[in-house]
Amino acid sequence: MNKQTCRSCQCCKLSKTGLGLAFGILWGASMLVLGLTAYLIDWGTAFVHIMSSIYVGFHISIAGSFIGALWGFVDAFIAGFIIAWLYNIVIRHCCCCKKK
């Protein structure tokens, strides 16, 4: 049985930058919306307080919402990058790599 590894086949790999950007944009936007809703309509304040212990500068304010969005983007970008990197290491072969 002759199989090529996925190192020579790009169809099975995840883009580390692409997944990082997708995670970062989604989580950053979530932090922005949550911070603004906590400021404007007092919804989600407990979550903002919890996240402010992790994201320095993330507070219930307009400026704090943008700081939280920046922290969220960076945090989730790194997480997405690592997930794609680990996935690409773990995956060994795929159907498109089999020699016929």
C-alpha cells in the first residue's frame, strides 16, 4: 500500500493564518459587541467583569470595549493558529493523497 503523507499534499491541511484570522475576527467582534451591550443596556456585565480579569483594560465603557476586542482578536488568533498547526501535525494522510 503506497501512500503519500499530507506534507506533500496541500488539500488536507488547514491554513494556520486563515483559521487564526477567522477565530480572531469572530471572538474580537464578540468582545466588542458584548462590551458595548454591557455599556449601553447593562446586559452581560458579569461576563465583562470576568473577562476583564484576563484582558487588561477591558471594562464596561466604549474605549474598554475596543480594548477587549483587540485582546479578543489576539487571543483567538493565537488559539486558531495553534489548533491548525496541531491539526496539520496530527493528520497523517487523506483520501486525495492515496496513489491509485
